[in-house]
Amino acid sequence: MNLFKAEVSRLASRRFIQIVVVLLVLLLGVIWAGLFFSHQKITPEVRQNAETRATQEWDRLKADCESGRLFGGPDMPGKPRPEVPSGMTGEECLQQIGMQKPKAEWFMPSTFDFKDYVQPMVIIFGVLLCLFAFLAGATFVGAEWSSGGMMNLLLWRPRRIPVLLTKALALMAAVTAVFAALGAVWTLLLYLTAKLRGHFDGVTGGVVQSAGLTGLRALLLVLGASLLGFAVASLGRRTAAALGAALGLALIGEVGARIVLTLLRVTFVEKWLLSSYVTAWLEKKSTFESYEHCATSNTVGECKPLTLELTMNHSALVLGVVLALTVGGAMYAFQKRDVT
């Protein structure tokens, strides 16, 4: 029997994986429903209604300014009235105190701008798929260790490293299939939302290409997350080991490190946090500012902040090293340790 096909079948049949996929679909559905029902297409009727409301608001402001209710008067005795010459019209009064005329855009409902929303929505999709991939990788190999299936598998295929690599390839193939299927549905939902509740103004080939490249980077990050969960669970021989490592990274490596480094007044705390490199990878570039040097600077007046720019090249190096060390450690341990 082909080992790769057997591993894919074993992964697809795991109840935990199926439950996580269902929860992921439900969560994406909730996010899409929130997007869809919180936006509205700007029709001529909607625009006309907004212009009418803007005109009504302007007329009300002019009447209030002319009568003194806007800035103090008989019904607001506690507030001083600014120096507005008598005999002014309501519009002249508002201009005198610098009041801006209401615009129709202020009264329009939120509309789904595909150009502005597509990048953030692709990133959100990628982050959610990373969580799924990490859990899938962790439980895939962790269950093998805890159930004794790994020992039985090695009795059938005694070559350890090829077995571990085949399991990792099966995991990445399954994760890629889920990413592609859900990604196609997610893209269709975003298209329908813009079609029915927004517009495609400003959408060019460059916008589409940029969104596609963001999706590709998200896929690579998802595959990396699956391998990371797989490797950590293999090192700890338990699914809980990977979950504990993730929790420890979140609490100690992110929250704890941020607090300690901030107390030590370290410039650019973000440089030492893994999440900064994940963000820079997805967004191509992240820029951070630091005003720490301003406390000791001799500059008189405004002190310009120092800036740190992390690019996706920096992220690829840092994340790649972390992943290589973890996977390499898992393979070494798997080769050397007893399987019991």
C-alpha cells in the first residue's frame, strides 16, 4: 500500500481534524455575514437621501447659529457666546466660527470597497488557516505517538526519516487542498459582497495581482505553521506538547517579552517578537517607530522618532531559521530516540 496515500487517508479520517474544519468554516461564515450585512450598495436613492439629510443638517445648524443656541444663549447660559456680529445670516455665522458644511458622504451607509477590503480579508483568512494548520499538524503526529500507531507504522516501514518526511508531505498536501478549496469560496464570497453590497471602483490588474501574491505568502505561512505544529508534537510525542509550546510562546515569548523589554527601555521591542515578522511577511513590510531616544536627546522642540522597517525578506530569514531548527530537531530526535 502506498504510504503517502495511507497517511492522507489517516489525516482526513481524524475526527478532531474534521471538527476543526467545520469550526473554521463556521467562523469564516460569521465573518462574511458580518461584512455582508454591515455594508450597503450606494444606489442613486441612497445618495439622494444622504444629500437631503446633509441639507437638513446644514439648515438646522444655520438656524441654531443665528438664534444663538449653537454656542450659548438664553437656553445655554453657562457657555460664553463668541463674538459674532449681529445681523449676520445663519450661513455667515457658521463661517465666522469655522463650522464646516455637512457633506452627503457623512450620512451614507458603509459600502464594501473591494480594493480596500481584499488585502485585509486575505490576511485574516491566512491567519485563521495558520491556526487550523498548526492544530492539524500537532494532532496528526501527536495522536500517532499517544496511541502507539507510530511504533506499528515503523514495524511496517522501518526507515524512520522517510516515514516522517512522508507524513509531513501528506500533511502539507492536505493543508494545501483545504487552503485552496476554502480560498476559492472565500474569494467568491468577497466578490459577491462587492457586487451586492459595494463596488469595484479602482480595482486594477495590479490590485488583483497584489492580492494573489498576498494569498501565496499566506499559503507558505500556513504550510510553515503545519510543519511547526508537526515538529513540536513530534519532539514532545504528544499533541499537548505543541499546544503547550504555542501557549508558552504567546504568554512568555510575546506578552512576557514585550513587558520585560519595555521595562528595560529597549529600542524597538518589536524586533525581538516573532509576531512582528509574521505581520511583515503577510503585509510585505512593517514600519515601527520608537520615541525612547527622545527622553535623553538634546534636541530642542519636536523629537523625530527612530524608525525600524521589517520586510518580508527579513521575515523569510527569521521564520525560515526557526522552522528549520524545529523540523531538524524533530528529525534528529526521531532518528535517535527509542520508539516505545
